[in-house]
Amino acid sequence: MEKNQPKKYIAANWKMYMLPEEAKTYWQTWALKPKLSSALEVIFFPPAWCWTTAQAQNHQLATSQAKSWSWGAQNIAFEDWGAYTGENSPKAAQSLGAQWVLLGHSERRSLFAEDSGLIKKKWLKAQSLGLKVMLCIGETLTQRQNRSWPQVLTHQLQEVLLDSQGEPKTPLTIAYEPVWSIGTGVTPTPEDITATHKHIQSTLRELFPQATIPILYGGSVKPGNAREILKLPEVDGVLVGGASLKVEDFYSIAQAALT
Ligand code: PGA
């Protein structure tokens, strides 16, 4: 990465994997790795049962700036507290040190019927608490093939972000994750990623003329393809699922952003 280039985001989505003791070992191993550039922002999205481990391990790293990482919830409720059995309180996440929330992941949308109305409520809640948001959007294979993806992505952004009373109150990033690429080993071509990110960028510019909103790519990012994806000027980082579960793989993806 050249001097003065904007920072890149390297985010790990651990999904419903990892025991607390495994997470502890992971972060302890991460802490022993050579320093990464401060031009990288490393973010972990652990499952909720690893939040206290994240809090403890993150605290121990507080003095080592170049190896520091932040973390966030994979999903939050739209209220601070309440009779919401099985939900994750954003207040609890925050009080344990979470700075981020991941919203609208395609697995939440398709498997748990989260629609844009619900995601919008969560986005408003996150902003009211001062949490940073990584909002996931992405088209299905059919939508890619029938070329409706530009409208699909624009709608996904508008339905959540429109009418949000001016510019975002907390930092917002977008993770473009084509549904057909998540966990499949198939990725779009660099040309397609570039064109799609440009489209997202122009939609965001209409929604929020003043804000700088980084756009990450996600879907089958691995050590072997990370460099090719991260070197694209339109790509501000990557959101990594499967390959983030192995500390060596995730670390080499982070390193790929620097070369
Ligand atoms: P994957 O998942 O890297 O395993 O494709 C990405 C994601 O779901 O965020």
C-alpha cells in the first residue's frame, strides 16, 4: 500500500463458529504476529458468546496500536433491552466494548426473514447509540444474470438509508457481498467488482453527498485472491467469512492489503 493511500478495512465475520477458548487462542496468536500497518483497520465480528472474550483480549492489546483491532456484533436488536427472547442487545455489546454492528447480512435476510424495514430500525438504533455500521448488500445469481443487479443494490441501499435525516450520524461502511459468492468459492471478476462498487458509490453519493462511505467486497475472499481484490482502487477493504476462522489465513489476507 502506498503512502497517503486511504486506509483499508479488513473485517472478519466468524458467523456461528468459534468457542470462547478458541477465540482467546486466536486473538493471542494474532497478538504475536508482526505489526501490521496502521493504514489497516482490522475488525472482528465474533458470535455473541465470544463478546466477553473479545472484551478481555481487546483490552490487553490496548497499548499495541499497530496490532489493534476493534470488534462488533453480527446482529443487534432494534431496542436497547426488552422482552426479545433470543436477541442480542446493542447496549450490552457496546458496554462490552463493541464499536461496530454488522447489519443486513444475506444470511440474516434469507434465513431469518430480515427485511429492509427491520434493518432500517436496527440502523437507526445503532446510530442513536453511536455504533459504527457495516451494512451488507448483494444480489442473487439470477439478479446478476438478468442484469437487474444495479436496481436491486440501489433499492437495498435506499430502503434502509433513505429518510435517515441527513448524513449518517456514525461512520457507515457498505459490504458488497454477492449472495452467489458467499461460501461458494466463486468470485466476480475484478471488472465486475469495480463496476459494481462504482454503481454503489454513485448511489451513496446521491443519498449522502457529504459523507465518505467505504465500500468493502465480501464473498469467498481467501489468501489466494485477496491481493487481486484489494488492489482495486474502488475496493476499500474486504469482509471475510470462512477464511477468517484461521488466524494464518486472515493474517495473510490483511498482509495482502499492504502489498
Ligand atoms: P465467505 O463469507 O468469505 O465465507 O464467502 C463472507 C460473508 O458471509 O461475510
